[in-house]
Amino acid sequence: MGQLFLQHKNMENTIFTYEMTIKEFHLDTFGHVNNATYLQIYEEARWQFITEKGYGLQKILQTGLGPVIVEINMRFIKELRLREKITIHSQTGDYNGRIGTIKQWITDREGNICSDIALKVGLFDTRQRKLVEPTQEWLDAIK
């Protein structure tokens, strides 16, 4: 199981880091992480940091407001292989109206970037079934 660390703050928002080891179930027939599995790894890191900041599934069920992805742009730079220790970095960018950005990247032990992803996200009202303006509680959880 991975661990979450609050690494540091820079000029923008906090960079959250989540460490994990690539396991057998992450691999495809080529012996490296499958492209769809990268999405799961990135999602695991996002859930961890929002949960640690008090906006996990319990809060979402209570409020009826939770994060959704509206756009993804992902790059594969270096393959990830079995038992490789990696770090997933996550950082929220700006919010303009109902849409915000999150950048994530995976580094290996040596700090080399293996993949990166740019997301456009919003806060979804599960009762009204639409994007809503971000609440202060949500913004506090992701910054």
C-alpha cells in the first residue's frame, strides 16, 4: 500500500506525493504497466490526497458533491516495470468557474519522469446531476 506525503508548497498549490510499488496485477502481456492502468494509479493517488484532506467518500456521500474529470491528456515517457518503486505527484492548478486543473506525474527512484497527465476537473452534484461551482470546502481539500 502506498503512503501520502505532503512534500512542499511552491508558488502555486501543495504538491502531494504518493509512493507505491508496481505489482504483478499492474502489468500487461508486454511486462510493463498497461496504459489504462496508469489511469487507475493516478486515480488512487488523487483519492488518497483528497481523503487525507477530509474530502473522501464519506464527505461526498454526505454532501452529494464529488469530483469528476471532464478532460484528460496523458503522456507515456518511460515504461514502468514489475516491483519498480514510483512516486505519483499531484498538484491542483487554477479554477475558472466550474472547471479546475490538476497536474500529476510519476517519477521513478532516480526522479525521472515516467508519465504525466493534465486533467480538467469539476465538482459534480450527484442529486442535480450537473457541475456546480466549487465550494470552499472542496477548494481547501485540493490546494
